[in-house]
Amino acid sequence: MAALALLFVARSASAEPVKVVAGERGMQLVVAGKPMMVFGMNWDYQPIGENYSYDFWGKPDAFIEEALATDMTLLKAMGVNTIRQYDSIPPRWVEWIYDHYGIYTAVNNLMGRYGHAIDGVWTANIDYANPVHRKALLDELEASVKRYAGRRGVLLWMLGNESNYGLSWTSFEIEALPVEGSDPRAVHLYTLMNEAAQLVHRLDGEHPVSLTNGDIQYLDIIKTVCPAIDIFGTNVYRGESGGDIYRKVFEATGRPLLYTEFGADAFDAKEGREDDVAQAGYLLKQWRDIYRNAHGNGGVGNAIGGFVFQWTDGWWKTGQDVRLELHDKDASWPNGGYPHDFVEGQNNMNEEWFGITAKSASDSEGHYTVRPRTSYHVLQEAFALDPYATTSEAVDAHFDAIEPSGLSYRYAALRAESETASLQRLRLSNLRMVFDSSVSAGEAATGRAEAPAFGHTESFYVDLEAEPAKGVWGKLSLNAVGSVAGNRLDELFYEQRALAADGSGDVTDRVAVYGAEVKVEAPLATLKGYYRTGHTHWGYEGDFFGLYRETFYGPNLDTYKAGGPLGFELEGKGALSAFDVALGPEIYWGANPMVIGKYSERFGELGLTVMHQEDLLSGGSAESSFAAPERRNRKSAVLLDLPVGAFRLQLGGLMSGTPRIGERFTYVESVEGRGYLDSGYNYVADEVQLADTVAGRARVTLDAGWTKWLLQGSYHGLVAEGGEDRVVSWQRWSLQESGRGNHYALSSGVAVSAGSLTVAPKALYQVPLVGPNPSVDALYSPQTGIFYPGIAPRDVLGSPFAVLDNRETVGGELLLVWDPTPASWYWQWDRDDKERGPLSASLDLVYRHQPTSRDANLAVLENGAVVPFGGAPPASDSWDATMEVFSEAGPVRLRGALFAGLGQARGDSGREVLRKGFSLTADWNRVRLLTRLHLDDWGPYDYDRDFNLTYPVQWYGDLSWGVKAARLNQLETRLGLRGQVRVADEHSPGWVGASGVSSALEYESGVYLQFGL
Amino acid sequence: MRMDCMKSRWGAALCALALMSPLAGCLEAGEFVYGEQVEEQPLQLHAERVGIFPDRSVLDDPNNPFRYSWPTATSKWKIESAAGNVVAFYSWATVLAYEPTGEAQYYTALNLEQVYKNGQAVQEDLNAVKELAVAGYQSVLDNFPDAQSFDASGTVAFDLVTPSYLAIVALGETPTGDWVLVDSASGQPRAVRP
């Protein structure tokens, strides 16, 4: 060992200088003159249902203090002396924790590991070689170090988080550990870390700087280019021992070793059950390893402690943004270092189960309690031994005397209190009870009774979840109905499904299956089943033509009592990971029974996706024109996907509609002269041919940081129909090319960002190959007995194709987005909850020049019949303007929107509608106000838009109080008042009119109580 | 590729790209549509419920001269008054498929009744034609209970459920669905559902 040497000396006056000291017997971290082993913990506070975006430090002080009181007391009792925190912890709380509990904080700057704002533009993948990126990261580190300067309780600085793994992982989720690589980018990463360490030393002479490496990957590079680092900090998951890690680190760098993460999960992936005793066994052996290799204990002598991963379970780790309420049991990566549940070819690391405490559900204030697992008690006993006042024999004897199974009774008792063993297999959840009463009336001309009518609705929802075997999970959602109100202004709602079909108003079908999900994990595939439950599309996984559609329909599924979607997905794993299959009677709303298969694989940089869809029958449901039935079809698609630098090239081909080959269709050609039946057209009949089933699409995108550009060109044969393009390329443009056949199109959009402002114009040029048919009446001559067929707009049921959203369009869109919080993507699906900051907003202006008309849409009649409209409205331009605003200031959150637009109905009415309005949702602690006002707008239902039914005024207001602050997609208990006022006229549904009356009023007011458990 | 339908040079360029496909070989042009003589032929039933709402199989019947184009407001009455019962049946059944109304259903049933009475169907289908006529009238009662039609002047309305009810009885069957016949104020019978 080297002679006594001070490797690091305090340079400024500070309450507690911290330094690394090396001597003959090893290395120690010395704090205020005393050696201190780091008994550390990766600590966070994230209630169940929250994820990485939860802003704990943004809560009121009283909330934070109460949460800290629970956890820090337990940590202190355990013997923990340091927590690891990212540098989002306000410095005053570092001091508070230290002052009240004597626990230090290791402050960790991420150095762009999960992205960083570069010149105001969020950049997910940092280029460590880019001087602009490097400067941005170092500038931010400098600001951070200055914030914590001189603060009590700071122990040391940490840089990054497994940043070397980020060079090879494809997402921010944990993946299989990469093998030692030779990524040339590693040199740039570690030179940056060296510069960062030098910067910290320059600004803060009191605290050492540690890496937070992924194991000891790139140790040779670190040795050469990263000499400024004081401590080799590393996240290590090698099982019960670090093996030769201490020696290798010491020989390469001469630095002490600090585990910045290590531990074991508490779930046995092989047996499919919680196993806290096994977890405790690993942690005990890992700490024995540290003690043996600490100063003076006979080992290498450079172990200075570690931060156990982690304090409590992270329920958000799998998927990160979804299923946050579920304690996911999926293992996401394999690791043979944990042999008790390792099976070759399978994953065994359960990311959501690494806590040494288990977490309870939150109370009404948002606090939760923790139940210490056996690991807590084992480590509490282990830490009782002073690592620097002992011998190697004493270390062995101490650790030999700690028996995890002997301490397991404490956690077992706690677990038995919270749930019995049998309830782990079957449990009730998401119980929701709704009680709603209202009174409504209207002036006679509305068709509504003038005398007030009262109505009540009682509705109950509950989920039954079961895990009958390992890897098998199912959920059944039930709805039961008491009364069903018959006086509602908004006359379609889910509970009506319980009413008798004879229109008597009797409740006959009280109980129904509201939805269902099932998931089965097998070695080579995951099977998912769904009924009236949403699933995502495959647009980001190679489905270039949108064959497999997303099924998040919001309230429409309930409003129209849809019986779908219903189907299954098979996701290949392991050797079959390139394959996916979806099949079922209705895999998206309105779909025919079908099966879709996908093969998607990358060959080097080139991605190849091949898909085939086969409709097995005709027979989609017809509850709403939002989901019109389709004719039986067959589709095959191929995609080549190639990134070239900052560009991405995608080239796709589609063959679709081959069952239509040979079908007759008609079209018209303009002629000089009278034409057929004096229409000015020739009338032509033709047949679908093979060439009409072919489509091609090419897309080029460029991501140059502050500028992003998209160019797309498509050709679709007459019947070459794909689906909707749901891929959001950086911005959620409204102007999209049709997925139907019978058109060619060119579109281009660019997004230019300057700080928080993004300007994103887009243009679309789309033309049908065969235009819409006009309406020309048929003619019969009684004298000659000759019938001259009329010309009518086509419809998708009666014709092989139709001109609808693929009508001729020259469109322009200007999208402006103001988003000062780039870390939360403005277009995220749950932005109502996630979008933070004093102000985020967008303005979307769209203009469509539509010089020609279209063919006929379909309508779903009250009796379920699907019929085409007899015609189509004339050609007409349309425009839409929408502004959305999000604001959070203290306890008040606002979400609002303003809109205006000119458009046509979906049916055959030629009356244009100039609509405008606004909506506002305001939350103040537990109080929510929701209001919306629509002027001259369609009613809320599909048939309103189909048949051009409008109201001059529609207003809705809702004021409610909840036991917790309102959250998106979370069960709530709320008591509320609601009111609704509509002004109807001759264009409104149900209008009966009266002499001299041009408009009339109808209203509804109600009170509701919703319990959520 | 319908080059004659392309309107722009851009379109032509993309068409050229598609034409490179070996699948875009010999595309035959369409044929002009002209008027055709509609002749009365014996009725051959194409499907079990042809002409009964919501059945639309008449649109697939190769014997239906109107399957590609439904007779519109004026021509359907001309056909009703001047063409034979089989042609009139096809006309009204086609109208019913495109625009389901009680009027279309009634006249579909009426012409089926006439086809039956005049023996204008193939022998083996005659009984089925009668049953279809009854089903058609019943469909008026079941699906279009408020249906009305107008006389030749277009101003005098008359309900269609009463003649439908009476027609079913005249064909020797009993209407279903709780319909009864009562005397109206004018002394004329009227079908109502209590």
C-alpha cells in the first residue's frame, strides 16, 4: 500500500470538511477528522401511482417534514448515515435532514444521463463529443455546485448514473447489462466527467467527487482520462459478492471504491412470489464483502461503503409511465449473479421489488407508510459493528451470527396484517360508486317537458383481480346499476345499457361486464387479452400504414355502449422477440374478426418490418359512426427503416383491398356539352384491378436538435387502404394525410425551437385518383321502358372505395408551442397531470382548401342500422383554431382551451357551422371547477355531427370537492354540483318549435357523490 | 392507372412511379353507362328476406335492374305507375335498401302481393313470395309504425299501418305485435297499438 498520503485536503472553511485519506492499511472517508464508512441508502419518496416525475420537494413544508419524519427516523434507527439524492433536493432540506437526523446527503448531478435542455430544446440523447452539449452540462453543474456551497450535510458529489450503459441501451428502462464494449464515445464521456470533477474541486474544495459508473466498464479509459475523480463510485449487481472489483479498481485507479447502488430484489422470479429472506441474504453477504475489504480488515482496503438500492419499492419502474398502481411482477433483465431465481434464457431481475421496505397505499394527504422487510433488520444488526475498530475475524464472527430467516418473522407479521396469503391471489380493487340526482326541464319548443323532471342514477364499478398461478394475471371489471335517470339532457350514457329494449324505462340488465384484461407470461411469448380496454398501436414498432389501431376512445366506448374492442395480443420474447400477433373478434372498435401478424427486426442499422392482416369475416359492430363497420379485407405491408446520421429514411409498400378486385364502381368525367342526363359529365363504369390494390409511402425525417423536419410522399391505389397514422413526430399536428386508398399526397412539416418556443408549420397536398360522384337523379321513361341510372355519391359499404377524408385538400397548419418545462413533453398523453410550470400553451391554426366535394358518409340509426347518406355537401373550405393553456401557480392548477372553426357535417347537409367556445378546469387543492361553453356548435354525439344538429348555446359547469386533489385516471371520492344550460333552435335535435319561437331554453342541474376506493 | 383522372403534374409523376410496378400492367378503361330497357320477368327470389328491412340483399341480386342505382323521387313513382309489378318490386326494394322508410317498405310489400296474386313468380317461389309480402307488411308495423304516404296530389297524407294491417288479414294471416283494428271518428278502420 502506498505511504500515508492525503489524497484530498479541505480548501475552504466549512463546518465539516470531507476528504479521502489513504494509508498503509487502506483508505477511508474522513468527515470532520473522523473516519466514516458510508452506510448509505438510495432514498426517494414516491407514492404508489406516481413515477419519476413526482415533485416531492415541491410539496408544502409540512407535508415534506411529515414524510421525512417517518422515513428518516427508520433510517437513523437502522444505522444509515447518508442518503443519495439527485441535485433536485433543495439545499435547505439537505441541512434540515442533517440537523434533525444527523444523516448526510450525497448530491448527484446526472450529467445529462436522461437528456438535457440544450439551448432550450430538450435533447434526449446527449452527444458527449459535442462541445455545445458539454458546455451545457458543465454550466448546469456549476450552477448546482454553487447552490450547495457551504451547506451543512453535504457529504460528497456524484456524477451521472450508469452513464456508460446509456451508450448502448435503447431506452431509459433497465436492460440487460452490456458486455464490455469498445464504444468510442466512452472517451468523450469520461473526459467530460474529468472536467466535471475539476469544476467541482474549483468551486467546492470541501467535498470529494465520485463517479456513478455502471460496474467497472471502461476502467482502462477511466484510469487514463479521469484522474480528477476522488472516488470510484459504481452501481454493481453481481450478487452476493463484488468479487475482484476492489482489487481491479485499486490497481487501475488507486481510488477508494464506493457502491453507489447495489442490492437485490425481494421477488423470486422463478417461484413467482415475494422472497424477502433471499434479499436479506444477498445484502448481508454484500456488506460482509465491504467490511472485509475496508481499511484494516485484511482485504484490499479500499471499500468505503455503499448506498443500498433501495429504500422502498419503485412501483413505476416497469413501463415508467403506465400501470403505476400495479406492483408489477415482470422481471425485465437477466442476471446470473442471483442464482436462487435465475433460469438461463429468462429474466429474473424484478425492478419494482428492490426496496428493503414495502410501501403502503397513500392516505388522503398523500403520505404512505413503509413496512421494513427482513433486510432492514439484518442490516440494522450488521451496521452495529464499527468497521474501523475491528478485525477480520471479528467481522466474520459478527456476520455469521446474523441469520436472515431468524429475523423474518417481523416482516411476515407486518405482511399478514395488510393482506392474507389467499388475498394475494384474488383481490377487489377500484371500487367506485356513483350517486347522481338531477332535475331538468325545457321550454315547450325544445320538445322537453316544461314541468321539472327528476332523475336518479346509481352505478357501481368494481375490479376483481386474480393471479391463479405464476405469470398469470387477470382482471374483470363489473358494473351494477340501480336506477337510471330518464331526464338527462345528455341523453346517451353508459348506465342506459341496463334499460329494457322495449323503451319502457325498466331496469332489466343490472349487472354487466364492463371490461376485462388477462396477461399470461410464457417463456417465448406474452399473451395479453382485452375487452373494452385500451391498447396502443404499433406505429412506433414498424406499423408504417397503421394497420393495428390504438383503442383509447375515452368516454365514447361508454357513451355508445360499445361491445369492443375484444381480442388478444401475442408478443414474442427471446427467440421469438421479432414476432407479434393480434387477433380477435374486434381488435379495434368496429373491426372485423381478424388476425394481424408482424415481423420486425433490425439488421445492423436497417430495420425491416413485414405485416399481414387477414379479415376472417365481416361483422364489426355498429354502435356509432365514430367506428363505422368495414368491409372484409386483406392487407400486407413492408417497411424499410434506415437511420443515416441525423436523417431517418422510411420506405413502405402496401397491398390492400384484393377482395375488391373485379368489383364494379362508377365515376364521372367532365365533358363539353350536355353529357349524360344533361349532367355535363360522361358516366363511366369500371372494375377494380390488381394495380388498384398497391400503395407506397416514403418518409424522410431530420432531427437537428433545434430544428426538425418531416417530408412524406404517398401513393395509394383505389382500394389500397391502410389505417390512421397515429405516430407523433415531435409535434401533434392536426393536418394529417388520409389512410384510405384512392389518393396521392405530399406533406411536409418543420419544427423550429428557440428556447421555450417552438414554431411548427406544416403543409399537405392531397388529391384523390378518382374524384367524388355528383348527385344526378335517375330517369325512367314510361314510354320506352328505359331506365337511366342516376349518379350518386359512393359509400364505403356499397362501393369498393369512396372519397371521404381522402378528398382533395390543400392544407396549411401553423402550430406554436410555448413549453418552458422541456423535461415533460408537451404532447404526452397524460399532460393534464404531468405538465407543470407557471405557463405552457399551444396555438394550432389549420386551414383546408377543399375545392371539390366528397362521397357519402355512413350513419348509424337508432335501431342500429348502418345506412349511407343519400348525398354529400358541396365543396367547402374549412378552418380550425385551437389554443390550449396549462398553468400551475402554487396550489392552483389551470387547464383551459379556446377554439373556433368553420366546418361541415359528416352527412349530406350543406349548412356550414361556425363554431366557437372555451373550456376550463381549475384545481385548488381538493376543489375542482370545470366549465365549458360552446356557441353554435354540434351537440355532443356522433349523430349530431352526422345530421348537422347544432345548438346556439351549450354551457356546462361542475364544482366539486374531493378528499384528495383530483388526478387524471385515478379513483376519487368527490361531492359535486353540476349544471347544464342549452339554447336550442330549429337545427337542434328534438326541436318541435312553436309559433313565433325561434329559440328555446332547456336546463339541468344536479348533485353527485362518487366514492372511490 | 386512370391517367385521364389525374389533374396535376405531381400526380402524373407519382403515377409514373407506380407504373414501374410490374403490377401496373394492362389497365383496361371503363365503359360508358347508358340507359337500359327494363323488362318484366318472372320474379326469382334471391334471398330469404329480400325486400324486408333491414335486409339489403336486393343490391346483390343480378336480376335487379336498379342494383347499381336506386330510383329517385320522381322515377320511383313513374316506375310504380308504368312498369310491371316485378320491376316495381325491385325498384322499391332498392329504395328501401338505400333509404329505409315506411313508404318504401309498404310499396315493396304491395308489389310482392301483386306478384303473388298475378302469378308473376316462378312456380316454386310463389308461396315464398306470399310470405314475403306478409313479412313486408308486418315490417311496416314493426319498424315504421308512424309511416305515412301521400296521394297523387302530394297533399293528402294517409297512414300506412292500417292498409298494411288489412293486407295481412286479406292474405289470410294475423298481424303480430299487439296491433288491433279500431273504428276511427270517421268510421273508417284504423290500426293502432294500445
